[in-house]
Amino acid sequence: MTYDLVVKNGLVILDNGEIQADIAVKDGRIEAIGQNFEGEKVIDASGLIVSPGMVDAHVHITDPGGGYRDEWEGYITGTAACAKGGVTSFMEMPLNQVPATVNKESLDIKYAAGENKLKVDVASFGGLVPYNLDGGIQELNEGGVSAYKCFMATCGDRTIDGDFENVNDFNLYQGMKQIAETGKVLAIHAENAEITDELGRIAYESGETTLKAYVDSRPVFTEVEPIRKAILFAKETGCRIHICHVACPEGVTEVTKARNEGIDVSCETCTHYLYFHRDELDGIGPVVKCSPPIRDLNNQERMWNKLLAGEIDFVTSDHSPCTPDLKDKENAFEAWGGISGVQNNVDILFDEGVQKRGMSLVQFAKIIAKNPAERYDLKNKGEIAIGKDADFTFIKPNAPYVLKAEDLEYKNKISPYIGREIGAQVVRTILKGETIYSHNEGVSQEFKGSFI
């Protein structure tokens, strides 16, 4: 039999270990794994790691911008960055686009905005906000969202009609009851809004301007308390929940404890929490500002311990870009809180996890692909296995390079990783059997992606 594509001679990461093997692809799916296949197209992966393409479970695309954020990240540039970074599919957040994705109308607007603009596959979050508890949750479920997202921290611009809004305790409780009926997961940004807002205001009015002061205005307990509350509400309502971008090991401990008690809860952390630390932030500038904040070096190492121990389900980028003017602030408290990172998940995690800390290739593939795909029920994604989509990223190990601004596919070429030496490279990305990025030819001009 002749297959559409055969990937030969790579070290292939399977669910139970890595093997030197060939992969045969037909009609965009993996048909066989073994040796001596014939293909209309053959790609030699000698010397490379063949990993499942990353499923980045936390990405913000601002398309449409609604006349307010039109110069932020769009589908074309955002999905091009994914392709170059080894991300073959992602979960798109229901903000910061305008209108936010909170009902059928806004979901349809989002789908229309992405038509013929996707270089990778995209699954959608629907939002839980105070103003969509009268039918919006159900409309989103019927429209095909993969999961839901809410903020316990303050978010959104109240001057923009249709922007996202955070929930109060009653909204959260009512929304959880409705989402429980869908069987889908509610992902939660867990920070105590009242305390962090007030501590931030006091610091700002006291003349604080640094990122260190910003970090100190969002102490660890302001993460832990809402995580505990969300878990308690989940236990009461039966809602499956996921805690987004946990930045402290104490928060992970709460999730582990709840999981051991039988509550259906998972959590993620982000690449930047495993890479940067508090004492270097002001030297980098507001481009590295985010919330929850990046904490100290001891916190970072304990997060690695939690990840390597299997307590953190997956790692995401929380790619949340904006325009440069919103980052270019003398006062860190005035800067936009979000990091552009989707292009540098796979290479940095491979370098920092596998090459520097001895993470197994199997665990690496699980935290970037299998675990998020399973959590959000993306049935055809997440692993190299017969019947799954032929989504691969080829990694060249021990191949250091220095990231430059011109390397970035983002609409606005800003990133805290610029100037950093990264010890591995993504050299090819394949989506459903089609090369969408190669080191030699760059990102494909075609739009092979689709909404899941």
C-alpha cells in the first residue's frame, strides 16, 4: 500500500515510550506505525524527535477587535506563530475579542472572523459572565464550544459594550450549576479580585512603579483562597473544573488534595512561570507582566517539582498579546498584563524540561498534547497513535539559538523571550499530514486549519 505521507527515521514519542519508527499517514490520519512503508511523499526525520503537535489549551486571539483592538493578535498571525512554534491546535479563550464569546450570536461572529484564516486547528471556549446566565451557556453548548471560561479576578473594560466581565460568587455558583448540566469543563482564572485590586491601588497610590511591587501586590494567598472556593463550589454543583495558569505550588497542592478526594479538577501552569523569576522582571520590563504574577526563584523550582511529579496536568502559553504602546509604560501598574508566548512553548519546555531537568519524553508529550486534548475532549488530537490526526512537531535537540524579534510571527513582535538562548529548535510542524512550517521554507501560506 502507498500512503499519502511517510515520516521516516525519527525518534517517535508514543504513549508508552519513544521508539525509532516510521509513521504512515492517509487522509490526514495516522494509519500505521512501524517500518518500511511507501509514501507519495516521504519526510526524513533522522536525528529529530517526532512529538505530537502541541495542544495549547490557553490562547487569546483578538479577532474580531470590534474597532477597539483591531491591531492586537489576529487569526492569521496568531496561527502562523503556532505553526512555527510546533502548536498544531489550541483552545481559544472567549476574550479579548469584541464581542466576547458568550452566546450564539457572538460565537457565530467569532467563527466568521476566523473563516479561511486558520493555519492550525482551533477549539473554542465559551465564556461564563454575569450577563449570560439566561440562556447563553446553553447556546454556547449547542454551538459546539469545547469548554467554558470565567474570571474570579477583575477583567474587562466596562467602557466597551460586549467586553468580558468577571463573576461574583453568586454568578459562579449559578454558572457552575448550568455548566454541570452540559458535562463540559469550566476553566477558571482564580485570583481574589477584591484583595488584589485594593493592594494594587494602595501600592500605586503610594508611588510604587516596579514589577517587583506589582508581584508583591498579588501575594500567594490571593491565588490559593479562590482555588479553594472554586473547588468547594465544584463539589456542591458537580461541575468539572480546571484551574488556569497556577503560579504557585500551594495552589497546585489544593488541586491535588481535591483530586485525591474525588473531585473532578485539573490544573495548568504556563511556560513563563517555569522560566522567569521575580528578581529579573524589572530588567526585562512590562513585556513580562502577567497575572497571576511571576514569583520568586524558589517558587519556580517548586513549580518544576510539582510538574515533574505529575501534579500539574499540562503547560500552556496563556498567549495574551496587545499592542506595544500598552506595554511601553514607565509604571508597571499601568501596563497591560499579558505575555506573548505561543511561538516558544515547545522549544523552551523541551530545553528546560527534557534537556536540563531530565523530564521523560513521554511526560513531555503528555503535558503539551495528550493531557489537554483528553481534558477538553479533543478526540482526534494529542498523541501519535493509529486513528488520530497526523499532527506532529519535529524537534531538533541540543540546537541552541538566540530568539530575535524578526523571528516572531506575531502581529506585534514583542516577547519577553527575545534575546534568550533556547537550547532546542522546532524545525517542522505537520497538521493532518500537511507541512505547515519548516525551518527551510518558513510558515506555509496556505490555511489548512479549521475550527474543531
